[in-house]
Amino acid sequence: MPSPFIKQVAHACIFAHDLDTTERFYRDVLGIGKAFDFQRGEDWVGFYLDLGGRTFIEVFRKAETSFSESNQINHICLETEDLDGLVAHIKQQGVAITDKKLGVDGTWQAWVTDPNGVKLEIFQYTGDSLQFAAPGAVCQIDW
């Protein structure tokens, strides 16, 4: 049941080693446009990516960060309606992405990593996706 107070996730924040490289990845590889930049004086320190529908990714330059599987937040999941097309496009850009597979929740998925090591799961919902099943459904995991 949705919260009576929280509407949706507004944004996730990631740290980038290199803002130019990160912007090119999200723009050219994933097709996500920039909403606006963050500046400190004349210094470009970050930007907002517009995912549509009031959802964003906030990016700030922080060269000394790194990803670990033990981080509390493991990945960001992005939804598409054309996973096959997106996987083909990403591969054409020379970026590694996993092949599409059907997840245990009935949703198609593929995985790619951004230039900073941020893991991105790409979802395509199906008619059997448990995200839209009756409340209380159980997803049996096999991993």
C-alpha cells in the first residue's frame, strides 16, 4: 500500500569522478537529459539528470569515492519500455551490459555500470511482474 505521505522517490544522488564523462554516459549511452547544473561560484560541481515524471538523479563531483558491494545502497534501477532496444544501443556505444534475463519477480532486467562504478539495473515490467501483484505476494529468490 502506498504511503499517505510519500509520493515517490524524488532523486538519488551519486558521486562522480569526472563530470564530463559522467554526463556523456547518462546522455549518450542512456539517453537521459540534464535538467540543470550546480555551480559553486564559477566551479561546475554537479548536475541534475531528468528521468521524467518528477524523478531525477543528482550528480556531484567527488573524485575520491568508490563503490563497494557492502555499501548500504547497492544500485539504482531504471525502467524502460524497450529493454532489447536499450541493450543494443548501449552495446553500440561500446559499453558493457549484461544480456536481458527474466528476474525472479517476473520482470526483464539487464545490468550496466556507469563510469564511476555505480551499478544500474534496467527493468522492463511484464504482465507477470510481482511489483503489481496483489499485496502480500511472495517472491521466491534463487540467488
